[in-house]
Amino acid sequence: MKSKAQTATSSTTQLTNVYQSPLGNIVLTSNGTALTGLRFADLSAAFPAQGNPLFADTCRWLDLYFNHHQPDFIPQLALSGTPFQLSVWRELLTIPYGHTLSYGAIAKRLHCRSAQAVGSAVGRNPIALIIPCHRVIGSNGHLTGYAYGLDRKQWLLTHETPPDGKSPPLI
């Protein structure tokens, strides 16, 4: 489940871990102290094993999530983006497990007139799943855009569906 690699770039170190999920490989990246990325990726090469407590916490979060448990913690995150992107990503963190929110509703919460601007920021979310961009849907309740494909988005929303089988509520 956990194979890792380290690459040095100038004065910073980037650590990489691959988590094998039911939806394919997920690549985790870290600056050594906080998670900087989490994305689905098709990989043809394995990474040499390397330990890192941050990756252990992130893998524990993913294990809980994929085993139908709502994680009660968030690994340390290091986000880099514009002030607007950061505000959108913070708003995504408020969407509860098993719920959805529309791009337009997020725009209203942020006093922004453009759901498209929100959509652009959501699409640039560097830490999928933990910052739950998959929980954002169109104002008509339909699935719209997901950097990793609508099939994965549908799987994730279905995965979060309550045991009574009702669709995730729109908040």
C-alpha cells in the first residue's frame, strides 16, 4: 500500500508516497513537514520504500475513508495558491462527509459573483479527497467537472452515501 520516494529540488525536499486505493494509485507529496499534494495518477514505476510520519497519518486517513469511516482528523497541510483559491479550499473543508454543495452556494458564501471562478479554484485543489472537491456539484444537482473523472466523482459520492441509500444531501 505504501511505497515512497524522495527527490531533492534546489533547497527544498519533496517526498512522494503512493497509496493504492480502490480507485487506483494516489500520489501523496510532502515538503517534509506537511502534505502538499494528493492526486490520482496512473503510475508505471514503483517508488523505493521510505518512512515518514506524515505519510503514515495520511495513509491512516485514507484507510479510514475507504473503509467507510469518516476520519476525525486532517493531516498537516501546506497549501500554496492565490488568496481566492485558499478561501475556496478552506470552504471545501467545511462540507461534511456525505453532503454536497453547489459551486454557486460556495460563491455566495464567499461573497463572489462567479460560480465559474469558484469552479476554477476547485479544479486547482492540490489535495483531493482530504479537501473534498468531489463534494461540489452543479446548482441543478448534477455532477459537473472533476479533475480525476466523473466516474471517480460518482464513486466517491456513492461511497459516502448514508446506509439508508439516500443520495448525499445538498447543503
